[in-house]
Amino acid sequence: MRIYTVKDYDAMSAKAAEIIAAQMISKPNSVLGLATGSTPIGTYQNLIKKYNDGIIDFSEIRTANLDEYKGLTPDHDQSYAYFMRTNLFDHVNIDMANTNIPNGLVEDAEEECKRYDAVIDALGGVDLQLLGIGNNGHIGFNEPAEAFANGTHSIKLTDNTIEANARFFASKDDVPKYAYTMGIRNIMQAKAILLVASGEAKADAMYKTICGPITPEVPASILQLHSNVFIVADEAAMSKVNK
Ligand code: F6R
């Protein structure tokens, strides 16, 4: 693991965007695995600035997002499809035909999971996977469990995650209860992984991810086994690791 501990959220966002930009420059048709949530927003803003400054080009970039809520239409303002358009895609020269997100409207989970795994395979796999981390150590929506999940699957969100995400909805009851997510196998197959984390609330999860045993109870701990992981985290998120 290459671990960069930086001062704060802004420094985390700048560093993470540099790593993604380097990937895009070295391989202009890279497959980027993308994440949503509050942590990568600043990273996306830095990427948009680099695009506007002529440093990076999205015209050949292909993307595969980690996850999507079940039951939300792509124009619902809390869907991850909407998040990606408003936080990144609408501001750069990406071809929307080259962007991929699980389709939360497909009821038949088996069908949608098979389709999404095939999409990732057809892309030739992910070159660089961006990840946030949940307070409970989840990555994508791979929640603490008895075993590491394989490919794309449908998952019932834990109370912890529903509560953490309720801030984006009118009420906790409005948070979807299910989501589609890439599995641990999809994430581990990425050629490189970039995990970003900010804030005290992530300190416990970061400690367990980096220093704890590898266990499906802390899904991110599996990253210890990947040979090409960057962690970019601020001092607050790293406060238990660096104490
Ligand atoms: C989002 C995702 C989640 C988030 C995690 C952290 O696509 O996969 O695992 O990365 O819940 O969310 P934030 O960044 O909002 O703290």
C-alpha cells in the first residue's frame, strides 16, 4: 500500500486527482472505476479544473461506477447516475455512451448483476478503481458480512449505512433499502485502486483497513492483499493509524 497522509480534505482531493490524471495521461482510453458519496466530490472538482486547464482529456475515457441504489430512476436527484452527471460527466468531454452504472430499475437482480459483470469484462477490466470507505469499513456497498462477495450483486443496506446516507434524503425512510454493487472480486481485479478518506468518522475504519486482520467484517481490509493500492487520507481519517 502506498499511503499518503495529507493535511485536510482539500489536500486529499488534490492528491487523488493527480493520481487519476496520471492514469488518464499514461493511458487515454483508461477504464476508471468511479465512486459517489461526499468524499470524492472534491477529487472530481479537481479533475474538472484539470480538464478546463487542458491537462486531461476524457474523450476516450471509459467508466464503470461501483454501485447504484435499487428503485431510483437515473434522474432522481439521489441516484448515483444523477450524482455522476452533476459532479463530473456534465462538466467534461466524456462520451456518455462510455459511462456505465448499474441499472437500479432492473427488478431481476440476477439479470442485472450478470449484465454488469459482462460490461466490466467487455471493457477489459478496470485500470484504476476509486473507492470511498464507509464508517463500518464498507467499500462500494459491500457491507460487513460473513464472507467476501464475488461479482456484482444486490445487497440489503445495513442500518448504519442507511443512517449515514439519510443526510442526503428528506428522511431516513426515503433512503432505498437495497442497492446493486460491484463485489469484492470486481474491486480486487482492478489493476490499481485509489482509496480516499477524510474526517474523524473514518478513523476507526481506516485503522482496521490498514492495521487490522483481513476479514469480511471489515470489507476494506481485503485491500491489504492487492499489490497496487494508493491510500490518500487526511490527518483526521488517519489519526488512529498514525498515533
Ligand atoms: C459510493 C460508495 C460508498 C461510499 C462510502 C463513503 O459509491 O461506494 O462505499 O464510498 O459510503 O461515503 P462518503 O464518501 O459519503 O462518506
